[in-house]
Amino acid sequence: MMSNVLKNIISSQGTCLIIPHQSPDGDCLGSSYTLSHFFERHQIKHHIIMDDVIPSNYTFLKKNNMLKSSDIKDDEKYDYAIILDTSSLDRIGASKSVLDKCASMIVIDHHKTNSFFGDTNIVEMVSSVGELLFNLYTEIDYVIDQEDAIGLYTSIVTDTGEFRYSNTTNKTLQVAAKLFETGFDFESCSREIFSNQPLEKVVLKSSSLSNIELYGNKQVALMIVSQQMLKQHNCDMFHSDGIVEAGRDISGIEVSVLLKEIDSNTVKVSMRSKSFLDVAEISLVFNGGGHNRAAGCTINAPLKEAKQLIIKEIESRL
Ligand SMILES: [Mn+2]
């Protein structure tokens, strides 16, 4: 078995930068939160790099030690960059200059499309990075507390779609049970995450869904969030979170696609599938990545063209 990276960091008192992926979600924010707490408890000097805006339903995971890439000074040096929930280098939520200041890169991830770009890669096909961190903690007999449970639970509950997706295993539920044993306030966590949507975000979602298009014998749902829609509803792109899942949850739909217009020649594609289509494979065609049931990629083309490309690729597999 690979020696436990966390144990090595503690024994060497290494300095660390925790780096989640771009457009942070519940898993990378929750796992950054607990890992930072773990380091605090072991007096390890560290920061979390957060260049993006944290979506409002995850602001309870904000930490005082969060810095932007640009806050890291030229002469600073760190022993480790710990990259969480990120399958490839181009998805990292920090500028490359930050990585250059770290002697070693440790990747902790659960994407099957992970490209093993770190010096050390801990990649396991579990529900979430939260579940993977829990396993690493258990290996070294670290006693998780309520603060850890807040981060770990957020990771697991969001990446499993509240324990509904096929990545939920009996191990996942056993981990959740262990978190509950700490007595942490899971109801307050759930409220923060799921019952805390800004009104403009809900209106954007409704606007996108009301213009839904169906393809592939009505098995494919396609939604769009354009720059013009963001302006109209006073939203940022991170407010598009949750739309692609709503498309998937329509009966008869196997694949849901959300096209996010970043600029006139860049479209980010999010995909969700319900029961059989491997959307990670489709993403790989466009140099993206992800999981069987949730994946994404970027297409450098105008919206209309990107739509044709992705629909063609999906329809050929149905
Ligand atoms: Mn994840």
C-alpha cells in the first residue's frame, strides 16, 4: 500500500497549499474545509487557494486562510500543492505560477478520467474526495471531529446527489454514519446547501428550463445559459448550477446537456446521464473529463456550432 501522504506531511511538518478545482462545488469546497482543519489540528502551515467566487450556498465553508493566487508572493516556497477533486492540470483553480512555488504536487481525486498529473496521485473510485479523505484519515487513526464532519458530509451529500446516485455504496453510507456519530449539525448543513438559493438564480434556472430543447427521440434534453441571459437576470455563470440536473430529472430523458456561453467562441458543456450513457467518454472526445453520470468539457466554437457538435456526438451513442 502507498504510504499515507497525510502522515508524511505531518511527520515532515511540510508547508502546504490546498488547491481545489475551478468553479468550486460542494465536494472540492467540503474537502478543502476538512483538510484545512486537519492541518490546523496538526499545526501544519497552509493556505487554501480560492480564485473563484464561492457560490452563496457554500459560503459557510469559507476559511480565513483562503488566498488568491495573486496573494502568493514571488519569493514564497511551499513543500506541497495538494490538488483536490481535479482530473487534469487545466481544471486547477490556481494559476500555474502558484504550482511553481510548490516542491511537490499531490493529487487526491476520484474521477475515472484522472490523468495522474501529480508527483503523487491518490485516485480512487469512491463517491467523493470527502469519502477518500475519510479513508486516509481512518488509515492513520485520525479522530474526526464535528468540523471535519461538516466538510466531509458536504462533499459526500453533494457528489452523491443526496445519496441518490450510483456512486453511493454501502461504504459511503457507513462513512456518513460515522460522521453522524460526531453529533455535527447536519440539518444546518443541509439548509445552507439546499435551501439557500438566491432568487435570481432560481429565475435564471426557470428561464433556461422554459427554453428546453429535446433531441435523440426525446431522450436528450438541452438547455442554454447565454451571456445575454446572465445580464438579463443579473447572474454570474456559477448561478447556472443545478440546471443540468433538472433536465436529467425529467421522465424519459437519458442525457441532459447544459451549454454555458463563456464568450462568443467558448462554450462550457455540462452533461448528466440517468442510467446507461457514459458521459465521461463523450467529454473525452472534446478533451474534457468526469464520471459516467456527470461530466463536462469546453468547446471552442460559437454556441450554435457547439450545440450541433455535442448533439451529434450524443445521438451517435443512443
Ligand atoms: Mn467530486
